[in-house]
Amino acid sequence: MVDSDLAAFIERDHQALNAIVKGDPELKKKLYSRRDDVTLANPFGLPARGWHKVAETLERAASQLREGEALAFERISEYATADLAYIVEIERYHGKVGTGEAAPNALRVTTVFRREDGKWRIVHRHADPITGPRPPESIFQR
């Protein structure tokens, strides 16, 4: 179970999704650690490590999103200690991705949080579009 400070931070993270699916990465960027070990793996490219690369990745991702709205966050799992925590969720939103029309979208997301200088920060996020069963062949690269 997460404490109230962490719960409030996670709520800020959820609100930041609302901004990023409208094309604005700034709220999300404020939540990330600035340390060298911060990482981000999202559906738009290779994993990024280090604050500057993570910031660039967030900006690139936001540039592919517009006219969106966060709809729901389905918590699958959570765990927290005094200084480290994670959540696994399905994030559901509606919006335009790339050059496409507005449509419902969902991401499977794992987010790791760390308390740094008394404040929670995101230190790792992995998001991908796998939110349901897939055939075994789907793991092969073509």
C-alpha cells in the first residue's frame, strides 16, 4: 500500500498523462529524477538513460500525441518501501497518435519511484501497447 505522499505524487503523474496526450511534456518532465540512472522506455523508440535523453524522449513522444484525454488507470500491482516504490497499471486514454484520427488507446505501464531529497521522483517508466493476450509468434522481430 502506498503512503499519502506517494499517492499524491502518483496522482500528479496521472494528471501529467492528461497533458502529454495533448502534446505537452512539461508536467511529466517535472516528475522525473535528474540523476544519471533515470530511464524511460516507451513505444516510440529505444530506451533512454540519463535526464537529458529522458527529457528528449518525453518531448519526442509528446510531439506524436494531440487532442487527448486520460480516461482511466487500472492498477494491477503496487509496492512501496520508505524510499522506493513501483506500480503496474493499464493507462487508458483517447486521442490522436501520429497522423491518425482520435481513437481509444491503452498502454501497459510499469513505473518505479524513488524518494530523492525528501521528494518522490520517477526513476523508471516502461510503457508498451501490450494490454491483452497475444499469439506466441508476436514476439518475433520481422
